[in-house]
Amino acid sequence: MKSLKTLIRLHKNEVDEKRRHLTQLREHEDQLTLRRQQFEAQVEMERQLSGTSVDMAVAFANYVPQIKVQRNALEQARLQLVIAIRKAEEDLAQAFQELKRFELAEEERIRKEKAELARKEAMMLDEVAAQRHLRQQDGGGAGEE
């Protein structure tokens, strides 16, 4: 059987690529969380400012629908990102399982090759021992006559 090293290397590259993709998605999630926190801090600041005057209160009241739209957009982006992260995690797990399958197959192939080599060496040593034994018997018998 041919070595699986090329397939293993290919699958390692695939696993690495999927890890990088998952890392990017998680970084994007962190950025989105930060944006959400900044947005909420800005809303709270606007809310506090709205209490300082009637004009600010009216402006904030007009701003409230935009707040809802932006919160909705941020939440939708977060949900889509959560779905993408779950899919990327599943893809990574599947790629890792496939890599492990090839690595185990390669280990088994190597183990069988070593066992076969050991079997052949044992047969060769047995043959040498048998020939030596025959020579000793032939040599011992010739010396007694």
C-alpha cells in the first residue's frame, strides 16, 4: 500500500485552513460584541443628555426608532455569525476526524510493514539457524567416521 503522507499533509492543511476561518469568525464576533457595547454606551449617553433639556428630550424621542433599527441589525448580524461559527466548528470537527482517520490508517500501515519485516527477519534467522544446525550435524558426522 502506498504511503498516505500526501493525503495526511493535505488534510492537515485543510484543518489548518478551517481553524483560521473559525478564528476569523470568532474575531468578527468579538468585534461585533464591541460594536454593540459601544452602541449601547452611546445610547445611554444620549439618554442621559435627553434629561438635560426639553430639546434634547425631543431629539432623543426622534432617535428612539433608529435605536431599535440598529439594535435589530446588530442582533441579526450576531445571529448570522453564531450560525456561521457553528457551521465552521462542525466543518473543523469533520475535517479533524478525517485527518485522524488517515493518520490512524498510516499508523496501521506502518505497524503492518514492521510486523511483516519482523516476520521476514525471523524467517531468515530461522533459516540461517537451520542451515547452521545442518552443517553442524553434517560436520559432526564426518568427523566421527
